[in-house]
Amino acid sequence: MIPVLHSKRLHFINPTPALVDKIIEGRAALAEYLQLHIPEEWDEFETEPYVYVREKLKVNPDEAPWWMWLAVLTQDNILIGQCGYKGPPKDGMVEFGYGVVSSHRGIGLATEIAAVLIDHAFTFPEITHVMAHTLAKENASTNILRKCGLQFVSEINDPEDGLIWQWRLDRES
């Protein structure tokens, strides 16, 4: 059984190693495996992160909830995005991220995804706060994070991404 999360319009599938293999194989293999419509824009997402997650899951399959989730628009049975955490909690914190295919942006799905990831993280008592990063400028992602209650923390220079903004939300007492 593949773990699933739900929101108002979406459900989220937490990939097993076999499902990650199908993602890496490509859109047709993934569509057949999940019996979902996969939009052409799905190819916007690179396979490198999935290869990384597959290797992590081979070593520790119990960490699956702390890596990747696939976001499915339930009513249309269409895969509209991917999201997840950047690994298991460390010092009470998890970092999350998300992406929505271009054909489904601008209708609140990314906000819904972020809210689900935050709520899911806080179901674990060891999580004291969640973090996220954005480009170092005002954009759709900064608006989404603010809507979800995250606060700007600092501007940092990331070795891979350059200048980025760090965001944080603490668990309510």
C-alpha cells in the first residue's frame, strides 16, 4: 500500500522505490503505473532529484515520508506536481519544497500543497519548525509561504543556488 495524504482538491502519493523507478523511466511509464493522466509539462521536472531519492530509499525505506510526494488533482485524475521534504527531521526541523506544472499554476494549488506539507510535518511531535527557501526576490513562492504563515528569516548565499531567502514557521504552542 502506497501512503497517501489528502487536501480539498488534491491527494498525494508517497513514492515507493518502484514508483520512483517509473518516474525516472518517463511520463508514459509513470502514467501506466499510476493509471493517471500525466501532462506534457511534467517533463519540466528533472529526473536527477528522483535518482537521489531512489538511492536514499534503498538505504533506508522507512524515510520515504521525508522525501517526495506526488500531487494529484483528484477530480481530473491528473498529476499536477511534486513536493516533499529535504530529508528526515534534524534538530526538530524539516525543510519543504514544491513544484506545480505550468498548466495548473495560478489557481491556489501550490498554496494547498504547501499547507498539506506543513500540516503533515506538524503531526510528528519531534517537529518544532518547518523551513523553506525561495529566490531572493518577491515572487509567487514568497506569497505562498506568507499565506501559509512562514516568516522571512534571512538572506543567505547558497553554494548551488546563489542568493536565496530563508523562511520559517514554528509549531504553535
